Amino acid sequence: MNALAATNRNFKLAARLLKLDSKLEKSLLIPFREIKVECTIPKDDGSLATFVGFRVQHDNARGPMKGGIRYHPEVEPDEVNALAQLMTWKTAVANIPYGGAKGGIGCNPEELSISELERLTRVFTQKIHDLIGVHTDVPAPDMGTNPQTMAWILDEYSKFHGYSPAVVTGKPIDLGGSLGRDAATGRGVLFATEALLHDHGKSIAGQRIVVQGFGNVGSWAAQLISEKGGKIVAVSDITGAIKNEKGLDIPSLLKHVKENKGVKGFHGGNAIDPNSILVEDCDILIPAALGGVINRENANEIKAKFIIEAANHPTDPDADEILSKKGVVILPDIFANSGGVTVSYLEWVQNIQGFMWDEEKVNNVLKNYMTKGFKDVKEMCKTHQCDLRMGAFSLAVNRVARATILRGWQA
């Protein structure tokens, strides 16, 4: 089941739990606006190249729309729709005053020079500058984009609207980016894991943890969890997978990854088959890479008692059923990985105030949001007698539905 079908399914189950009016249910699914633009740029060799840029703005009942911009060769309209919708629910679960959006450009960033990427980003911004804005739609980095991309968008947008640092988040620190943003999603995973374990009368210290995916989110989560006494017994990335029953030395592994562009060849553990990473013996499994990795083929083999979804949509609905029958507790992606968007919100707040915070304040506010978020999800689970995924979805859908009705938008 693809991401859009799974998101729609979860939405419909939540709507049924909440007994939503069918007209309201239908209107909540329809995107507010879908934008498609042609971006033609001169390449470095003088030839012209044309790319298609797009932005799906899903919902703005609770505030400006928020979501990443990705540069990727295969940009599937369905997937972008699903991700925009997912942002609506994610911001609602986190209880930050945003709606959802997603967008990007169909291109291979590795085949473009820095100056070509800059020209492409500026042309894209020229085409959509009147459809995004500080109080309308606030983009952020995603796959294939980074703080430099955001700096170009900020500069181009500011030519039309005056200096507006709050129009994008995930910016370089020197242009109003927030301290703590780089680690935010991984740190949110730590706080979410702590809240879940606390609910089960446990703490992170001594737990055996497997992390699948060692990019920004996986590596920060591993580092922060190991600092709290968690034992990271196996990790994997696109280069390979390594395991050490006694616990991997994470600072040494991070140094190795920086020097060798991957975990492969690390001497502090044994190489294992990357395909077996999800079924390794552990207490907590953290999928932090691609969607759909936990499915009906491998769900029965999973030994973890807790799964923390740091990636978007890592568990498909078939696997969900199998795992819940086994008593595995899954902390859903729309809550578990919301640390990034929460600190994006804190960056936006600082930009609007024109007053920047120190990193300790950012991390403390993030912890408060994640801890309160978990309590709100658990309340919903008690009210509707459901699992954490449905608790999170029904909490989100209920908040968006209430805002929609209060604004007088229901059909």
C-alpha cells in the first residue's frame, strides 16, 4: 500500500472513530490548492533546461501551511499529496499553529552544479512567491535540499516582499536559522521514546536499540539515546550494517561515518546483512530511513517490543495488524518524528519576534511539546479505546475538524 492510500485509510478510520459528518470528512481530504509551474534555466554550458516545480497546499484551517521542498528525479504527485496531508496531521498532533503542504522540483540535484541549483531555486521562487509567505505557506528543506536552498528562496522572496526571514525555516544560522534545528528530529525521537517508556514504567538506560538508517535523524537519535544510557546494538545505512551485542561506540562510529561516508568497515562491530537489521534481537527498533520497510513479509520476525517510527510511513497497515496481535507497541510517525517541524515552528516564532533564543531554551521548549503531545495522544487512546496510531490520527483530525467548523468552513 503506497503512502497516500495508507494515510487516507488512517484518516478514514479516525474520522469514523470521531463520527465526523461525511461532508466535513470529504472536505478535509481535498487539498486547498495544487500548484504546478514550469522552471526553465540556462545551464552552465549555455543550453536551456526545463524542470517542473510543484507545491501541494493541503489545509490551512489551523494556520499557515508548512512542509518541505524536495529536489528528486521521481516526484510522484500522489506521494506529494500524501506527504502534504501527513503534514496537516503532524502539525495538529504537535499542536503547533500550522496546516500541511509539500512540494519540490523534478530534478536530479547530483547532476546539477551549485550555480545551476541556485538559478533553478530562484526561478521556482519567482513562480510561487505570491503563493507562499510568512502567514500563508512556509517551506523547509527536504530530500535533496538544505539550508543553502532555503537561503536562496529567502533572498529571492525578499526581492518581492522585503526582508522576510520567517518565509522559510531550516535556514543557515547566519540568516535567522534556529540553534538546535539540525538535531531536532532526532532529539524529538529521544523525547518521544522517553515518554513512551515512562508510560510503561521503564527508562532508556539499559535498553537494547537497533537503528535502521543513519542519516541526520538516525545518527542524532543514536547519539542522544546512547548519551542517556541506551545501548545501540546495531545500525545500518545504504553502505551496510554493523552489530555489537555489547553496544556500539557511537562517538567513534559518527567519526567513522564522517570520514568514510557510511557505516561500512567500522571496526567496533561485526558486519551483518543489512536486510536482517529490522529483525535483530532488541528491545526498541527505530526505523529512520525509507517508508514501507516493515511489511507482512518481515513483521512476524520482528523481535522488538517497541517500534519508534522516526521515518515517514515505515510500517504498512498489514504489518500494523500483525505487530499489534504480537503485542508490539508502535509509536506512530506523525508523533514520533514531529521534533523537526516543532523546532521549525520555534525558528519561525523567533524570526517573527526578531529575537533569537539560545539552544537550551529551544531544546527545553521542544521537550515540553513532545511530552505534552504524548499525553494528548494517550488521552485520545483512552477515550476511543484505540492504539497509539489511531490515537494520534484521531487527535489530529479532531483538532483540524474543530478549527474548520469554528471558522465556518464546513459544507
